[in-house]
Amino acid sequence: MNFFRGVMGGQAAGPQPTGAETIQKLCDRVASSTLLEDRRDAVRALKSLSKKYRMEVGTQAMDHLINILQTDRSDSEILGYALDTMYNIICNDEEEEQDESEDETAQKQADDLGAKFTEAFIQDPEHITLLLTMLEEFDFHVRWPAVKLLTALLRNQCVQLQSIILVSPMGVSRLMDLLADSREVIRNDGLLLLQQLTKSNAAIQKIVAFENAFERLLDIITEEGSSDGGIVVEDCLLLLRNLLKNNSSNQNFFKEGSFIQRMRPWFEVGDDNSGWSAQKVTNLHLMLQLVRVMVSPVNSPGATASCQRSMYQCGLLQQLCTILMATGVPADILTETINTVSEVIRGSQINQDYFASVNAPSNPPRPAIVVLLMSMVNERQPFVLRCAVLYCFQCFLYKNQKGQGEIVATLLPSTIDANSISAGQLLCGGLFSADSLSNWCASVALAHALQDNLTQKEQLLRVQLATSLGKPPVSLLQQCTNILSQGDKISRRVSKGSKVQTRVGLLMLLCTWINNCPIAVTHFLHNQENVPFLTAQISENLGEDERLVQGLCALLLGICIYYNDNSLENYTKEKLKQLIEKRIGKENFVEKLGFVTKHELYSRAAQKPQPVFPSPDQMLFDHEFTKLVKELEGVITKAVHKSSEDEKKEEEVKKTLEQHDNIVTQYKELIREQDSKIQELKEQVSSLTTQTEQMQATMTQQQSQIQQHKDQYNILKLKLGKENSSQASITLGDGAHVNGVQTEEATQLREEMEELRSQHALLQTQLGEKDAIINSLRSERSQPTDGDTAGSDNAELLKELELLRSQVQSQAAEIGQMKSDNADLLRRAETESSSDFPSDATKTAELESRLAAQTSEVERLKEEVQGLTGGREQLEQQTASATSSAAILKAEMAKLEAELLESKKEQDDLLMLLADQDQKIQSLRKRLKDLGETVDDEDELDTRDQTDEDDEDED
């Protein structure tokens, strides 16, 4: 006991042992003690010394502590002490390290110590498996230290530990069970553990997601109060970001699981937005980042479009726009909200249309776009907010020709409203303001209104600006070039760096404007001062800051050459190239053109669409403009070096190719039309075949019904003959019985007549259906059909009609036979009645009255039989008419067959001609390649693929 008293702070006689000696004795006691209480006390003592003597405890006690974890599984208390001790020696506690160390070297040594002990612990993967099994213990004193120890190990050696946990059976599942623990401390530390575990490991991220992580995390966020919650909500959001960022599988699972809809309540902010806590700002910032992760431009276009559609349908976009237009929102939240709305609407037409309809709650109401642009051109607004507004405007116009037209329309004279502020007015104001950053932002924004839209480039040429009183208005294009050429005035007004920023913005606008627009090129060259200004700028030897302006001037002049339609005699392609060769030199021109892509800020802007700059003076390049430079640099270089003869040859080849392409296009359209006609004919033949099969089935059913009626009739006929033969031996006392038999026979006759009547109606209905089919065949005879199939169908139809006519005739004969049998029966009944009852007058009168009634009934049946006979004759006439119609259709089908064969022959000729044209095109392409021209292989592949598809359709 003196030993432990000395360790725990008690007084002992003699010299005090050092810390290392005490730790050595404790380790010996842990290893040698047979009593659990002694080992528990020794481990408790090691825990108390582990923070102060971290190096000594880690070096001497690590193996003993691991052995405790393996052997003393039944005692939760000693397990907890051992896990806490290991956590103390592995974890790098920043606060304590800061207190103990006075310089960075000591701090680095402490970090290396934790990494060293971590590496020693994970050398055996079984140690990690042992810790994972500890997580199954429900005891708080075991489970919580195990969670903290695993988190510390992940912080020090994340990649190695991820690999071990990934291959461990049920490893990730055991960690996911921590989120379901009812003790918040364990659950919250479990969130921290999963954050470390899911960093930069897509495989673990997928496993965690499919362990129902999204559902559990969203439930925790809701329970904690969403954006108003505490640090737990922040941890959940960080874990969600780890699971979703750059993981398309998890993003798709999140969307398919309808979890996007559950994000909408996060952004329901009240009218009173005062008093935002720091934690709420952090939570809402992370929530906005999660939305951006789902619609990031780096994701696949299909996945992004699907998420954008879901966000609009569930009302998430509407909620974000509400925050955007709300008052009292902190600046950083407003900036992030603008960026989030930008990416939600980017490239989505329905979302862009909705955003265009959003109005700010002002009097009078103004469009949200106008309110945002007012912030962008206001130099008093924060720099990051102005960048966010520019990004929002760019995303609104991205692949949105309708929106581009609406913005340009606000600049046209016919649509300007003097009583309201429009987007075009704000852009023009920013374009010519004294603030260079406003100049640059307005130039880039206006360039995006013209991006890949030839119509709006031509419309913008109509814009006229009033410069001053008493002077005529000038065009917007002319005013931009005037500002460029008046460098001295700009230098006097702004600093050197700001002048460069303004000129770069205007040059990017002009390059985007005249690119792929020969009319705009003509307008630009029409000003006699523009070309001399550009050549002077390119030929001068300016400083490092002006090199970018020189490169952009070279790019602008190159675009004037490449898209020149030679409509101006003084500035044709050839004359401009001669001017470059004399004033600048071709090699020097190409070198100056390369200054653009070699600039250090060019590659940074080309990485992602969002304009993110550390400071305003580095705001020089736009992302879309970098793509334009990459596209034009090569073609401009070739155009400058190309001779006039090569250009003439290229023009001739291009014209020839265009002519051949037009011919090929016409033949393709003709073949498509013929293919569609053939497909229609095939569908008609299939429909007729189906109808014929249905008719055959109906005829078979009718034949079986007629046969059944014949059998029933024969049975009744035999029965009636037997009853008549038995009546000759009936005596006088059986007279009443005879009358009863005759009554029953009359009843049977009536039933048979009803059956015959129904059969007659059925036959008439069937004949009407045949006539309808014949009429439909007549109406379709003008359309080409398969001759062989149609001919066989008509032959079968004629056979069916002949069979139906023979059936009608046989049934009519049967009806006549029944008439004669009924007459014989009546005569027999009259004879028997008069001979059997001569003496009984009363009975005779009664029999006569009954016989008279039966006779009238038989006469009525005779009349109905006559009516059926007339119907039979009418059916025979209709059958004859149908036969003649079928013969006519047969002749028409033969004619259609001949026309179809002629059409197939004509199509074969067209295919031969198309093959010849393809060979000519290949030869011309080969000539172009021999001449050193770049030939677009995609057109060639498209032509071959289309020819192959046509051949397959023909087969």
C-alpha cells in the first residue's frame, strides 16, 4: 500500500522515485498481478500519469494496456481506464500542448509523438478490430472511451485506419450504430468519428450512406432545431458534406431518396431577422453549401439538372429567393445565398424563368435582377458580394437565350422606359463609371448577355448613347472603342492598375461581341481609328503590366481577320495581314497573342466558373472568356500565317464541300421520307393481317355454332317423328293427352323459330362487318401495301364469303323443310281430331278451338319463315357484291405491288448515288489534309454513321 500511496500523492520515507521509475513499477504490477483489483489500481494510476508523462507511459505501458483490453473483457472499469490511458498518450490536445510548449518545435514534437504511438498501435490490424468490438459494449465507461480513441487514431493516421476498418467485418456498421445511441455524448462523439472516417474515401462514404446515414442525420438535425440548433447540427452538416461532395453515387442516392425535399424547412426564416447567433450563421452557411454540392458545375450535367428540377418542384429555390430578398440577413449569409441561387438556376431554363419573375419587396416592386445589379455596380458594397452578384448574373444568362434577349432589349431605343431603372441602364452606367471594378464587372456581365447568341450581338449594334448635349449620339460599340483609344484621359482619371483592369474588361467585351459575327466586325473596322490603335498597342514595347493588354489587342485584331467578310475594301483579310506583317511582324504578333494564356491569372480563372479573387486588383479574367481564348488562339495563328492562294483554295474547297453537303442532306431527307413511307406501309400490312386473323377466328366460331344448331335441329326432328308415330295408337280416352302433346310440339316449333330468327340476325351482322372491311380496303387501296400479303388476304376473304353464302343457303333449305313438316303435322292433327271424337260434341268443339289457335300460330310461323327466306336472298345478293368488290381489290393490290417494287428500285439508285457522293467528299477531305488544312473528323464520322444507319434501315 505504501507503493500506491506514493504514486497517488502520499508521503513516503526516503528519496522519491522518478516518473519513469514509477511508471515502470506500475507496468510490472499490471503484468504480474493476479488480482483484478491490483491490476485495476495500477491502470488507474497509469491513467493519472499519462498526460504528464506521455512519452514514458506510451513507451512502457502500450503493450500492457493492449493486453488488458484482450484479457480483462469482463471488467468494464479496467477497460475504461485502459482506453482513457491510451487516448491520453495518442491524442494531441492542442490546449495542453500550447501550455506545455513555448515554441513551434515543441508543438511539432508533440504531434509527432501522437503519430508515432498511433503507428505503433495500428501495426497489428487486430488491435483496431479489438476496438471495434469494444463499441458493442453498452457500458458507458467502455463505449465512450473507445469512440474517443478511434477518433484520435483517425486524426493521426486517417488513410491507414480507413483501410483497416474498410476490410473489417461489420466495421462501418458498428460505427453507424453510434448514431442510434440514446446517450447524446456518445452520439455526438460518434458524429466526430464518422467525420474523420469519411474524409476523402469514396468507398466508405458509399457504405455509410447505404447504412441509412442520410435518414438518421436529417432526423438529428430536425430534433436539434435545424438552423437554430447547436454544435450538433453543425457536426451533422459537416458529415453530410463529406458524404455528398464529389460523390455522384451518394448524390444520386440522396436525390432518389427524396431527401432534397427535407432540406426546404431549413431555410424558413421568420420576418424578424435580427439577432442572428454565430452558431445559426455557421449552420445556415453549411446548409447552403450542401445545396451547392448537389448542383455544383463540376457534377455531371444530367445529375445537376435533375437536382435543379427537384429543388424547383419542392419549393427550395423559392425559399432561397425569399432569403435573398429579405432584410436583416447577415452579409456572409446573403453572399452565400446569392452563390447558391446562382448554381441552382445555372443552365436550367425553368429555374431561370422563375428567377426572372422574382421581385424585390420595394415600392414600386423591382425585379430581383435589377436590385442585384445595383449592388454590383455600387463601389460601396463588399467585394465578395459584388463577385457573388456577378456570378449570379452569369448563371442566369448561361444557356438562356431568352434571358439574354430580355437584357439586351432593355438597351434598345424602342424599349427604354425613362421612369424606371432597367438592367441595361445599370450595365451601361457601370461600364462608363469612374470605378474600374464596376467597369470590369459590367463588361463581363454584358459579354455574357452576348455569349453564343448571334442575334443579340447584331441587336446590340443598334444601341445609341447620348454623350453630351448638342452632340449626336454614338453607338455602344463606338463608345467602347473610344474609351480604349483615350488611354491618356483614363490614366489621368484612375491609377495605372485600375486602367489596366478597365481596358481588359472592355477588350474582353469587344472580343466576345465581334466573335463569330461578321456584321459586328464590319462595324468595328468601319471606325478608321480602331485598327491603327490596335497595331500601335501591339507593336509597342510596354511594361509587364501592359503585356496582357497587348495580348488582348492582338486577339481582337485576329478576330477581325478570321471573321472578316471582306465587305470593306480598305480592311480586307489580305490587307490586314499585310499590315500586321509590315507594322508588327507575324512572329511578334503570335508572341504577343500568347501573352494572354501565359498570364498567371489566366489558369486560375479557367479552373471553375465562379469568380473567386483574393483582391479586386487580381480580377482580370472571366471563365467563359478563357474558353474563348483557348478556342481562337490556334485558328487566329493559322489565319495570320496563311497566304492568299491558300485562302482561295480553302474557300473553293469549302464551297464545294458545302454544295456536296447540301446534296447529301437532300438525299438524306429523301431517304428518310421514303423510309417513313415504307414504315407506314408495313404498319398497314400488319394491321390488315391482324384484322384477317380476327375474321378467321370469328368465322370458325360461327361455323361451330351453325353445326351445333344443325345437330339440335336433327335431334328435334327425330323426336317429333317418334311422337307422331305413337299418336296413331292412342285411344279416345287419351284425346286430352294428344292435345297436350300437340301443344308441346307447337311450343318447340316456336322456340326453334326464335333460334332461327336470332341466327338470321347474327348472319346479317356478320355480313355487315364483311362489307365494312371491304369498304375499308377500298378506301386504303390508294396507299401502297405489300402485294403478296394483300392478295392472299383477299383470296381468303372470298373463300370465307362463299362459305358464308353456302351456309345461308343450307339453313334456308332447312327452314323450308321445317315448313313442310309443320304442315304435315297440322293435317295429321286435324284428321285425328275428327275421327277420334265424333260423338262428343263438347270435346270436339274444344279440340277444334285449340286446333284453330295452333293453326294460326303455325301460319304466323310460316310468315316469319318467308321473311327469313327473303333475308336469305338479300344476303346472297350482298355476298355476290362482296365477291365482285374483292376481285377489284385484288387487281388494285397487284398494282400497288408493282408500285412498291418500283419505289424500292428508285431507293437503290439513290443509295448508289449517295455512295458516289461520299467517295467524292472523302477525296476532297484528303485534298484538304494534303494542303495542310485541319478537317473536322466529326462531320466525316456523322456522314458515315448516317449512311450506315440508312443501309441498316434498308436491310
